[in-house]
Amino acid sequence: MVDNGAQNVVLTSRHPDVPVGVFELMSQNGAELRVIPVGVENKEGLRAADTEIKSSMPPIEGIINRAMVLRGRAFLDTS
């Protein structure tokens, strides 16, 4: 996304684990990465994240959802 012009990226996850190097790489490429710990099942948390993003960042221009549950199976064994 950053290679295509994104300058502000927000990552939400119930358990975010982002290596420090990712923040440095984003910064070196002219982008800000913000991590907000929240799960999609937490409506209050999502509202708070939305409020935080809208009050401190440019308007949202795109969303990518990569949520999945593997239920203890390897990715290659899923259908």
C-alpha cells in the first residue's frame, strides 16, 4: 500500500505483534503506521478506534480485512 502512495496506515488486531523494524520501514518510506489493539467483536473498541482515527488522521480512503480463524489447521489444509 505504501508503495502505491498510502501515507497513513492503521493496523487493528486483538493481539497486535508488530516488529519494531516494520515501523522503521514504514517511516523510511514516508508513511506512518499506527497500531490499535481491538477485535472486530468489540463494538465499543471499534467505535473508540474510529473516533481516534477520525480525530487524528486524514479521512479513511480504504479498508482491508484479513480476519480469519484457522481452527487449529495449517493454512494449506483449509478450503
